[in-house]
Amino acid sequence: MGSETSYADWIAVDWGTSNLRVWAMRASGPVADARSDQGMGTLEPEAFEPALLDLIEPWLGAAPMPVIACGMVGAKQGWAEAPYAAVPCPPVSLATVTPNVQDRRLVVHILPGLSQASPADVMRGEETQIAGYLADVPEFDGILCMPGTHTKWVQVSAGEVVSFRTFMTGEMFALLSTGSVLRHSMDDHWDDAAFQDAVRDGLSDPQALAGRFFGLRAEGLLGAPREGKARARLSGLLIGAELAAAKPYWLGQRIALLGSGRLAGLYADALTGEGAAPEMVDVTDATLRGLTAAYARLKDRL
Amino acid sequence: MGSETSYADWIAVDWGTSNLRVWAMRASGPVADARSDQGMGTLEPEAFEPALLDLIEPWLGAAPMPVIACGMVGAKQGWAEAPYAAVPCPPVSLATVTPNVQDRRLVVHILPGLSQASPADVMRGEETQIAGYLADVPEFDGILCMPGTHTKWVQVSAGEVVSFRTFMTGEMFALLSTGSVLRHSMDDHWDDAAFQDAVRDGLSDPQALAGRFFGLRAEGLLGAPREGKARARLSGLLIGAELAAAKPYWLGQRIALLGSGRLAGLYADALTGEGAAPEMVDVTDATLRGLTAAYARLKDRL
């Protein structure tokens, strides 16, 4: 590589707190991809360019390569700060920020995240997934549920993000299951029925949540009937309480669930159990479509 | 020391997960005390006796010394398991367990904790504090609030523990403020008014709790009016949500608050803000009175 002609037309980058993922893009779509654990959370400002080059060097040619990036790379502690666009607004703003780079073969554009004044909230990365979904379903009027460490519920109408809310459910589960006294009650066992029961418990009586966690430990100590179901119950209680708090978002609404893997499946099960019928959307596809839409609109400037 | 006559009549021991505290007791009360960080959580079974001797050796004489201990030392992973007594029952059972000891100068009795079948719950150590409080106020009919890493709400009537509920509020605060993304928004600032506002928010709308945590982070990122108040707000939201869930316990009830230091003060402020009038009881005094009451009843057996 390093030849006169480039391997790619442009490079798509999803750069989160823990991971970096890149795709070599042509008009037809992605032709190659790579990833590393060089997430924004571990990098000093001067380390971003080398971390990116580690992955994309083989795809570069003599001409400057457009790189379109979304995610925490644009945070204040990231490579270069891309100030938030305030909702209501379209999901992706073209007010990108361009960090200084040493390597003249790179022209990097970082997409801004979104902010909401009240209740205070922010997102970085999800806005690009939303744009990707709307590129496919431009008339969408409803709710996007985006499961993750910090799950987002997003109200979309007329091509704009109207409002959104972040729940730290995934992070709470990780902290409680590995860092609290409940870790002694966790095993590898997973019980789907216990999960669904716990979702219902969390959803029907969310104010009792604070008093339920220690019960998971006590059930184990006392050999109670739910012994061995603590992991599924903890997950279900937390997701159920989230569904209760997010009910104004999803109840009676059209719902698209942008996620992947096991966690998206849990949210789908929980919502389906409550009579909702979420449309499942692959989050990687949505990210790539969103970055592609931004590239198409930025191309004249690149 | 080490003389024919003992320095103490007996030795009182409060042995928790993180700390060990001992008192040399005479009929008049404590004459000396000592403490270490040799909590039950760090000790293998054979390490308990040396950890105890480290602190009490100077108090021993030729005759066997009665040692009355409460707390996690009686857990399955402790020195010797003292099986739970099931509520409803008096707070302290005399079904103590006596671990094997090498040193013939020691006769150790470990007091059992309490368990509740439904909802499943357990305590170890608090039962002795409850007994201590009831030794002073035997006619008490009401609620004990016992703030800690795991706060207990205890319904007491006719000298018995009727029911209780454990809240992991203190542990949740520690995890969220030091281990989650919210740690970036914590500073040393404390705002009493923000705490009280957050207690009210948590209490009046506990089902919204799950959606409020990330707002503490976003407020900091966006320079919102509540920037810098995240620590007090996180504490207030958690305690407010606990008060909401525990409302069947405390609303309209006589309340004694057994605690110490800053955390007890926060619970007192929160309860007082809701129109309750908790009686403040020093938890160390209650522990010693409870151990003394158990010693008095066990003395014939020792």
C-alpha cells in the first residue's frame, strides 16, 4: 500500500471511550475494517493521531484522505472538542472540528454531539447512529431506544431530535454486580423467567428499587427460592426501573431499538413483555450510514 | 498486666467487615478501648484469634476472660458461624457460638444475627445495637433507622424485632461517586440546600431516579446552574429514594436514629425535612449497652 491511488475514498471512524473502530469506505460501502482498544478514555491528546494511524495506515495513498469521526473523540478530554449542538435540531450538525495533524495524508473531521438544557443531558456518537437510521427511514416519528453502558431514549420527529434522556443502567449493573456486596451472589447462571419477573417488579413498583438490591444477597445467604437467579434479577430490576422512568417516552409510541448483541436482546424482551413492538436496527449499520451521510454532505468542503 | 487479677471483668467486641473494636469492661462500664482495621472481610479463620489478642492481650489475667462479640465475625465467612435467628424475635438471642481458641485465657461468645424470610433480609451487629437501645427504652414501639453502608429500617414492638429492610444506599453512593462516570463531576463542595432539594426530588418522584444520575454529569459538562452541587445532589437523590421506599416504615411513626457522624446527620436532616422528629441515639453507646445486656444474661454460663 502507500501507492499512488488510495485503497479507500474516505475513512469512517467510531471512536468511543473504550474502543476505536475504523472502516475503509468506497462509494459501494465498507471494503475493510479494523479496531483497537485505543479508546478516547486512555489517550492523551497527542496520542490520537498515532492510534488512528496504527489502524488506517495501510489504506492511505498520496492524496489527503478524508476521515469522518464520531463519538467521545470530540469530547473536551478528546482529540479536539466539537461543541454540542442543542436540541431540538437535526441529529448531525456539519459544524465539525478539525484537529491539527502531523501527517499530511489526513484530513480529520469530528462530528459534534448533542446537548439538552433541561433536563441536562448530552450524547456523543449516538447522534450519528440516529442520523444513519433517519437516512433509511426519513419520515420516522417516534422513539429510539439505544441500549448501552449509558442507554439513551430519544424522541425524533420531522427529522429532528426533539428530546432525549440518558440512563446509567448498564454502568449501575456493572458496578453492583462486580463492585458491591452483591458480587458474592453473582454466578454465571442466567434465568430468562427470573429476568422477566424482575422487569415486571422494577416496572410496577420502581420506588421499591432501593430496597430490593440487598434482598438479592440475602436470598443467597438464606437459600431462598430465588437463590442462583441474582444476576438475571439484578439486570431485570434495573431495566424495569428504567422502563418505568422512561415510560413517557415509549408508551404507545413507535419504537426502534438501535443496539447489538445480548443487551439489545434484553431490552427487546423487556419491551415486548410490556406489549411494545420494537423494530430492531443494527447499531453498526446505523453508525456507518450516519457517517456516510455526513461524508456526503461534507464532501464539497473536503 | 498479665498479673493474677484481670484488668477487666469481660471484653466487649464489635467485629465488622472492615473494623475490629474492643472494650475492657467492668461493672461500672468501659475502662479502656482499642481498635484495628482487622475486619472480618480481610481475615482467614485462623487469623481471628491473633487479631483479637493483638488488641486485648494487655487486659488478660490468669483466669479465663469472657469475650462477647457481635457483627460479621459470626458470618459463614467469619470466625465461627452463628446461625441467624428469624424475626419476629427479641433482638439478641443467647444461642451464641463459641469458636475454638488456642489461648486458654479466652472464652469467646459470638452473638447471632437476625434473618427475615420475606422479603429476604439479614443483619449482623445491628441486632446488638437494637438490644442496647431497648435496654434503655424497653417500652419502645416504633422504627429504628440505622444509617450505614447498608442502612437498616427496623420495626420494633413489645421488645421484639417485627420486620426490617436493608438499603444499600451508602454503598451505591460510594460506587457511583468513585467508580462511575459521575466521579468526574464530584468535588469537595457540599451544598446543604442542594442536598435537601435532592432529597425532596428523590422522595417525591423516586421512579425517576434512574434517569437523574447522568444529569449530574451533564449539568457539570454544560455549566448548568447546579454545577458543583453534584455530590450533595447524588447523596440527596439516593437518600430521598430510600425514604420513599421506606415510607411504610417511618411515616407517622416514632423514630429513633441510631448512628454517628456525618451520615446520621444527613438522615436526620432528610427526615426532619419531611416532618419527622427522629430521636438521636449514639450507636457506640447502643452497641456497648447491647453487649453488656448479653453479658449479663450469659454470665451464669461463662
